[in-house]
Amino acid sequence: MANLLQQLKQQSTVVADTGDLDAIRRFSPQDATTNPSLILQAVQSGNYDAQVQTILHQVRDHAGSLDAAVDEACDRLVVALGAMILAQVPGRVSTEVNARLSFDTQASLAKARRLVELYGDVGIPRERILIKLASTWEGIRAAEVLEKEGIQCNLTLIFSFAQARACAEAGVYLISPFVGRILDWYRKDDPARTYAPADEPGVQSVQRIYRYFRALEYPTVVMGASFRNSGEILALAGCDRLTISPKLLDELASTEGDLDVVLADSGARAERPALLTEANFRWDMNEDAMATEKLAEGIRGFEADQRKLELLLRDQLAAIHTSGSAGQQA
């Protein structure tokens, strides 16, 4: 009998939620997705020291300030790791725009275009990249522009139906509605309550989004993300894509059983409503305490890890500069 992962791959596109090349090779996913936290973990692992040093030496004489050199090093690093991931997967890699730009449409556009340019410099076409942006109103507007330029996007940190709907209306290629982080909020709010996987609010949120998109014939891809257990994944079998951590991929690969398809296009169709306005979007978010809190928390968390990565690279750049100066004096 095929294991659950093998059966799942027949119903949904499986994406590896990791920057670990060994895990990617082991599970053979179609795509891979990263974020600042995963990039930081990869750098801290020591497995990419040679790549990091090469990049730091490339940017040490970068015109401008040390801040500019650190920013350039970060961009080149995420692209270098993305390129290594793409050598292991047949599909795409998602590369994230700095979380601190989540409320600045123009800065997000500039950073996204720079990342695409850097990928092009190493021979990787935009067709193999998804630019990840936080699903703020500003991030969604940036994605709308990028999509029109032929740069497809992955809108992340989706906790509400309003975010998902706004993304679809903006023509976003793919969205990542979170499952486990929604459950975290409800567990904290009511610790005594327990949920079967199919009854979890995060699972039901993704199911609602998927069915809405299919009924209104939005082409936006729905990729469930942020899983806490394999039961959540199985409760979303049939979703367009599922991005899964190595731990849960391993659990699915080692488990046999029959997989039931939960999500499929029923064929039912409905008329699209008027476009969501900024005022409507912000009001809907305001009325959803969970979504508001988890979006803010997610942005802060990614930014915290981005700053840790920048500090690490800044210290190494300073050491290279000191070593170079000492060599010149000698």
C-alpha cells in the first residue's frame, strides 16, 4: 500500500517548507518555500559558510554605507540559497520581501524587482520564482503591480477571508493561508477546548477559501501552510498545494492508510461580488481579532529573524573589512 505522502502527492502539489537541501532531496517536492526564519536557520547551521563568505567578499566594497552592503548581502544570500533549492526541485522557490516593507507598496516593489534581477544574474528566469509578500493591503497592491509585470507572487500570512478575497481580486498567483497559527490563537483564547483536525478553525478557513475561489472561478492557487500536525494536512487533501515541514513530511511518508480526498471542485458556480475596497478590507480585518493579531505577530517575527540575519552578516563584514585593512597595512 502507498504511504500517505505518496497518496497526497496524487491529490495536491506538495511543497517543502524548508531551506534544508537534504530534506528537499529526500522528499522530492514539486516546489519549496522559504522565509526569513528558515534562511536564518540555514545560515546558522554552518552548512552554507562557503556561500556566505563568497557573498560577503563580493559586497565588502559595495558603494555606500555598511547598511547598504548588509542589505545587498542579504538579497544575494536569499537568492543564492534559492538557486541551490531550485537545483533540487522541478518547480519554483518562494523568496520573501523584507517584512519591514509590509506597509510600503513602493519599497516592496523595488525589493521584489531587485530580487528578480539578482536571480536573472545567476541564470534563473522569473518563471521559477514566486515573490513572497505579507498580505497587508499594501503588500496586496504591490503584488497586483508585479503580477501585471509578469512577476508572480505568493501572498503569505493569510489569516482571514478578507485577505484571501483581496488577493484573488488583485490577480495574485498564489496565497498561503495559515492553519496552525490560527489554531494557536484559539487554543490560547480557550485552552480547555479541543479540536478534531477537521474541526480546527484554520482547516475550516482554508476549506472556505478554496471553495469560494473555485465557485467564483478565481485562478489563484490556494496553498495551505503552517501545519501543527498531519491530521490538519489530511483534512485538506485535494487543496491545490500544501507546504509541509520536513518533520511532517517524514511522518506522512512513514504512515500507511487510505487517504480521503476532502477538497475538490464541486462544479457549483456563483457571481463575483463588487471588488473589496480598502475601507472594507481594513474594517473586516479590524473586526477579526485573530487575523489582526496573528498578521502583526507574523510580521514582527519575520522581521526579528531578518534583523538577526543582518546582525550576523554585519559582524562578519566588519571582520572582513578589519582583516583587509590589516593586510594592507602589513
